[in-house]
Amino acid sequence: MTLSLSLAEARRLALAAQGFGRTPRGAVAHKHLQAQIERLGVLQIDSVNALVRSHYLPAFSRLGHYQAEHLDELAWGRARRRRLFEYWGHEASLLPLELYPLLRWRMRRAAAGQGIYPGLARFGAERRDAIETVLQAVRERGALGAGSLSSRTEKAGPWWDWSAEKMALEWLFAAGEVTVAGRRGFERLYDLPERVIPGELLNHAELEEGEAQRRLLLRSADALGVATEKDLRDYYRLDAGDSKRRITELVEAGELQPVAVQGWRQLAYCRGEPRVPRRIRHSALLSPFDSLIWERDRTERLFGFRYRLEIYTPQAKRVYGYYVLPFLHHERLLARVDLRSERAAGRLAVHAVHLEEAVLSEEARLALGDSLRALAHWLGLDEVWLAPSVKTLGVPLA
């Protein structure tokens, strides 16, 4: 039997699954942050620092003001406080430690040259000498960055012009033979997994690939609320063939329920009988890499909001701006806000606001002003600066 949901119901189910509308009363504690990240199941990491590193934003968008240092502790702190690890989840990601055994199959595939970039696979097959040399250096010296190992003397070229040592570390990381112990600035520091990952997880009995993939898809379903096969697959970047087989198995086992969503051409799935909230009341600015919106086709299906990142688009060809955050107000995406942290000037700069409709309601304008002030305060910036074109919208900041 196929369940049916209206588009509004699907939207509320997705927002609730992603943790919106659950802002804790009072200060955001360490436990709130950990619970939110475990709910999401993955935080995408991105190097762009125009506002703040992207992995810090999803928790702020859902919880409000929290201590970013707490996220650092969960990801790279001392062993007793660490609850996350870095690996290829949805691109480069921070993931709850309990997912480590569910990704060992991906590490095994990477070691065999599968599921990784062709150049890295070729390096792994042809340069075992460099790989063994780098692995021995990590064994002997502990957590190391690529820069401390590089033997190259010429000036580095573009970002993809990696040294042999960097290539070796990336291959070892993909294959699970090293992991990220910490970061120096944004540089990864690699160490042996046994020095970073808790023994009970590192030595967990090997899961059969199909079982691990089914568990990942169920985590995806929990985090997304209602989702097509492509949505579920994309959350942890599974292969289409693997995903389709596992979803068929999960439906047959009764662990996923087929759902017809109003206006969606593809069949969707959810866990059990969906409990749809009556409404979601939440306003937030969203990272371009937020798990609510990172699958752009899903964002368009859920919100009627076509979103594309323009960081790598030449400035003259950009439509909305360099670093544009969608503005969520209750159950709709109402605007695109081009933001920058101008740290030297101590201000959050709002370069542009593009509305999805002709005007924002008074309630939405107040909510956007509140969101901008809260973001500036969280970032330790003294003021919010509005470009002249933004001032005409009458966004209140007082």
C-alpha cells in the first residue's frame, strides 16, 4: 500500500526530520549540539570562509547561538569528548562515530581503486613506494599534515597540483589506513585510525556491504523525513545500483514505506507511518551546503526554489552573488541573501537580498532582521552593514 502526502505535508515532514522548529529553551548545551548532529547524521565540510566554515552553520541555523568550540571538541578534541570523525560521507564530511563501521566497505572499495577519483586510483596502483613511505612517517611521527611531508621544491600550482605526499595521504585516508586526528587552521592532520577511532568501533565485526548500505539508507530516511530514491542515495553518496537494490530490500522488509507526494514524478519513501507536524515555525539563514537544500532537485521539488551556487561563476555572470544563503521563514524559502564576514571592519556585510516574491511580509522582514543580527552576534561581529539596495527593503535591524 502506497501512502499519500500533500506537498505541504512533505515539506513539514522534511523540516521536522532536519531538526527545524526544535530550538532549545535557554542556552544551547553541549548535549543539544551533539543530539542535533546525530539527528542530521552528516555535516558537509567546505573550504570557503567568506562567512564561516560551512560545517558550523547547520547547527546555528537550527539551534541558534552555540559555542563553535563545542563542535571543534566533538570533531577534533580529546578522545573522551570526541563524537565525530572525518570521512567521505556527503563529500568531505563530519560524521557521528557510530557510522564508522558502516563506511568500512567504502574504504575497502577505495583501497581497490573503486569509487575514488581516477587520478587518485591510478596513484594508488602506481606509487606504492610513496604510499608506504608516508604511512611509515605517520606511524613514527604521529599526526602530520601534508605540508610537513612534502618533498617538492618547486612552487605549487593550483589546488589540484598536489605533491606526491599529499596524494599518498589522500589515498590512505580514502582507504581508511589513516584518519583525521585534528586540524591546524584548515589543514588536516592525519594519524593512524587506532590512535583516533575508539577500539570498539575500529574493531567492530565487518559488516556485509548490503547490510551497511541498508543502514545508511535508513539513516538517510530518518534525516530527510520523506525522500525519493535519488534523495536517499545522495545523502551518503551511494551508487545508484547499490541504492536501488537496497531500497527494494528495505521495502520488502517493511522498513521503508512507499509514499506518493503531490506533484512529485518519482515515488518517495519514509520510515513507518509518517507523523506530520501541524506546522513548522522557524526562521533561519541556511548554508549553501546545508543538508536541507544540498540536493538541488529536491530543494526545487519541496520549496519551488531553484538554487545554484555561484562561487565559481565569474562575477559578471553571477545572478545572485558570491556566497548566497537561502532565508527560511517557517515553511518557505523566501529570499537569497548574499553575505560576507568583514572581520577587519567587525561587521556582517549584506551585499544583496533577492526576494522570491514581490515583497516580504512585515513578519518575514522582522524575522530576517532578527536572523542577521543573531548571525552577526554569533560570529562576534559588532554590526550588520546593509548595501544601499538592501536598505530599500526596509529590513529592521534596531
